[in-house]
Amino acid sequence: MIGKLIGILDEVGEDHCVIDVHGVGYVAYCSSRTLAALPSAGASLTLFIETYVREDMIRLYGFESALEREWFRLLQNNVQGVGAKVALAVLSTLSPPDLANAIALRDIAMVSRAPGVGKKVAERIVTELKNMAPAYAGAATGTIGLKQELGQGVASAPVADAVSALTNLGYSRDMAANAVAAAMKAAGEGADSAKLIRLGLKELAR
């Protein structure tokens, strides 16, 4: 099984790229986010690979990071109705940290932005992966706990009120949660909603 390819980027297609590894061209199907992050043709690159072997074909899926590959596996192995095509569509729309945030916040609308992902599938993704998101949050790890509390409706009243207030001002729920998390670090656990809102707005203004 192939787990990683290190070579020269030969070409980029609509949904795949070709990597030349010592004269052998490997076709790797990728999310649009991974394809957009690729260097120009002729440059060296590394892709993390998930290998699918079936009776009639062998297909490689390529990812910019090991974390993105883990989410590709998680989506397919744990959510009914999600195959490789839907998993790539989700990862084309949301980065791993953004996906972890959306799951923690139970933001079904955010997940359903992915092409081919309806409300029911998005709801299954959010429900089935809610306990796994913290371990695969990447850059979102620092605030994932707070976002899970918000998503489950068990956050403290000052925190919930502060996030609601910032959301009503036009900020996304994810941005509001990040700002309130930063405000809590500065103000301490016992801060009231007014202080969290004030510090949260300062954080958002940076």
C-alpha cells in the first residue's frame, strides 16, 4: 500500500494531479483545496496517500497533510452514506480545522455547503463525528472544547450570551466562539457576558 509520494509535479487536472516519482507517473485524486495548494509543474512536492484497491481498479487519493487524510478516512469509515466522492467534496469546502469547528458547533448549514452533501448527510456527519472532532482539530484544538459546549447547549450563560451577541453583530458563530475563548483567557472563568463581549470585540478588531 502506498502511504506517501515524494516526487515532481508533472501535471494538474480538474480533480487530480500526476506526480513523477523516478520516472513513474502516479495519478492522485485530490480535494480542490489540496490542488489549489500545489506548486507549479516541475516543482517537488510530497502528498500523503490513501490507496483504494478494488477488483477492477487501484486508485490513489492525495492530501496536503496527514490530518486531511485522517479526516478523509473518518468521514468514510464512520458516517453512513459518505464515500470517497462526498468526503473529497467536504474537504474541498472545509479545511480540517474548519470541519472540526463546524462539527463541534453542530453547524449543519456549514457542512451542507459541500457539493452533494444535503442536510441529512450533514447532520449525520455532525452527529457521528462529534466525539472524534477534538482529536483531529489541528489548529482548532485550543477552542474545540468551548465550541462543543456551545454546540451541545451546555456552555455557561455568560459564554453563550457573549457568543450570541457577537453573532447578532454579524460575525460567524465560529469567529464569535474564537473571540470569546480568547476573552475568557484574558478575563478568567468568572467573567460576565458584558466583559466577554467587550474583550471579544477587541479580539475581533485585531
